[in-house]
Amino acid sequence: MLQTALPPMNDDRASEALALAEAALDAAVGDGVTEVEALVMAEDSALTRFANSEIHQNVAETNVVINLRVVVGKRVGVASSGRTDAEGLRRLAENATAIARVTEELEDWGGLPSPEDGDGSVGELAAGFSQATASATPEFRAEAARAVIAAADDAGVVAYGSFATGTESTAVANSKGIRAAGTRTVSQLITVSMGPDGGSGYAEAAAVDATTIDALAIGREASGKARATANAVGLEPGDYPVVLEEYAVTDLLDMLGYLGFSALAVQEERSFYEPGRRIGSDLVTIVDDGHDPAGLPMAFDYEGVAKRRVDLVDRGICRGIVYDAQTAARDGVTSTGHGLPAPNPWGPFPINMLMAPGTARRDDLIAGLDRGLLVTRFHYTNPVHPKLAIVTGMTRDGTFLVEGGRIVGPVRNLRYTQSYLDALAGTVAVARDRKTLKGFLGGVVVPAVRIEGWTFTGATEH
């Protein structure tokens, strides 16, 4: 019997989410309906913000979204709701079914995934959950903010940023027998420090266990950059060898995942991917692995399919792409567990990417530059040519001129237009240490790298 409402998410969040998914599934049974999928995404999140070196906001949110996908023959309709009572689920089912009946047929509709695709019933990963993060208090986050602010005070700069902690419970149930439920925790500390002479510095960290984030170290990193970038000078645009810190490498991986490693991009012939094609140096190996504890693990995707490790680039060679159920059906293969909530414009996406470490120390990366640039991070990045993975953007929060293997001073931010494939091919050194960070849609684990050439096309005035 359908409950009038489910209780709030508690320590058994995954079970509660699955019960709600089952109830939504039951509500969607009707004439002509051939397949149904219920996706429940429940979140308990909290955020502490600071600005001008003072904590100014603490917020918490509990939210539940039910995404219902109804299939009528080859017509697919999707509707979402935040209501968990019987009437809300009934209306949700009506809306999704009505949408399905009036949409155009998807001629190559491959059907929802089955338990064979998802390896049966899927649960959570122990490595993806931390009780310390789930029970993090405002006082805990405030202590981390104070540590960042103290580092900024010591450097004579001002700190801005946020510390987020939370749990994400996901459950999927479909009419073919898929049942998957799990709860994971995610935390992220971000800070930007601003100096009195125009300097700015950035640092961040993400983790399953919020207690492993070293807030003082993050604060010192950002405030040190803010001091070091004061009174930056202009530099002529041109081609320069670069050392990209981990924050910049994150953009590299995100863009490559978006432009090339999605099966939808390949099927639509807008991807650079070709199996066996060399796109990087021997130092470049990139995988997507939702089970690796170094990142932000996920046991299954938003279609309830168990996540599989996919080797994307092996020592510079293209090896694989990621699939959801629909793109897998088109190619006659099995989903790799990379489906996003339907509908979405991206198709499957690698949201647990890891780049293999190298052997170089951070100082060795810089020491290898005769004359080049050290780049902290990029922003305003946008693709220009997907097939060539050409991207345009700007540097931000710490760009430095390096001469004779030593940092000689800060330079003003530069605009660039660069093929990220050429960047991979030009990778000549990779750091042995890596950072866990938040990417476009998920987590990434990345080292710093040295690249033999990067094309900067313009300079900023300030």
C-alpha cells in the first residue's frame, strides 16, 4: 500500500530512498505504459560561507527529488517532483505519462537497463561514506573557516570562501528489475584570498571524509599566492611552456570528458576519440573509476547500473569511452554505468576521472622550465572546436613567470586558445603527488603537469 508520505531521510537514507522509488514506480503503472524508471535523489547539505575574513552565513538544506521516466512504446517522457505523498506521486506519474504520449518516437530506443546490465541489486560503497562528514556541525566547519582566515591574517590578505559538507542518497528502481540504493558523503573547502596590491590566490580540496581536509594548509596556499601575485606585470602573448597546477589540470580532464569520452559525442561524430589513436605522451594515463577510494566514489549511475572502470587513455593512446543504456544499445554493447539523470544534453559522462601520477617532484616541474609560466587555474573556459578539443579561456588567481627554473614574479592574467589534445601530446613531466578535487559533474584526482607549449593569445590590462 502506498504511504501518504515518507519520513525524513535518516541514518537509513538509502533504504528510505529506495522505498520512495518503489512507491513512485507503483504509481506509474497504466494503460500503454511499457517501461518505468524511478530515480530518487535525496540530499542533506550544509554550507558555511566566509567573506572579508569573517564567517557571514551558515545554511542547511534537506531536499528530495523524484525523477520519473515513463516509456510508452518508443516514446519517452520524464517528469520531476519534490512531493513524496501519494497524491504527489500520482500527479508525477500522470505528468510523465502524458509527456511520453505526445513526444516523438525514439526510433532506436534501446530500452531501460535490466538487472543483467546493472549486475543485479547494487548497494553503496564503504569507501564513499564517512560518518564524520554526515554528522559535521556548523562548529566543525567554522573551525576550518577560522583556520583559513588565520592564514590570511598572517599573510596580510583577506579570505573569501566556503566549506560544504553533506550526504547524497540515490536510489533507482525500474520495471525491469533494477534495484540500486546507496548513500555517499562529499565535502569541499574552497577559498580565494585577495591582497591589497591586486594579488589573488586560490586553493581547494574535496574529500569523502571532511576531517581529512587540511584547512590551514589550504588557507596558507591561497594566501601565499595572494601575496606572491601582488603588482603583477604584463607579458606578451605567445607560446610558452607551462606548469599547470592541479586546479588547471581539472579543467583539462573535464573538457576532454565532455568533448570526447562520451559515447554520445562519438555517435554524433563530434568527438576526437578514435580507438587506438595517440592523443598524448606516454606519461598520460586517464581512467574513470567510481570505485577508487582516492576520488569521490560512486557505486552505480543514475540508471542503477554498476559503475565499471573504463580506461580512457593508456600511456597516450585512446582506449575506451563511457556508455549509458541508450548509447550502449546503439553500439550493441553493455552500459559502463555512466548514465546521468534523464533527460540530459550530455549523454553518458565520466564523473570519476583519475589521472595517473608521475615521478616528478613539484619543484622538479618548475626547475624544468627555462622560460615559461606557472598557472594556478583556468576560468571562463569554452570549447571552440570539439573535434580538435580546442578550448579558449583565461588564467586566474596565480600566474607566474619562470626563468632558469625559478619563479621570478607574477604576471597579469592571460587569455589562451589551445588544443587540449596538443597539451596532452606535449606533456613532458607529471607530478608524483595528486589532489582530489570537484570537477564539472563529479570528482577528479589529478597531478600537476609540465607541458612543452601553450598558446596564449592575449593579455589583460589588470
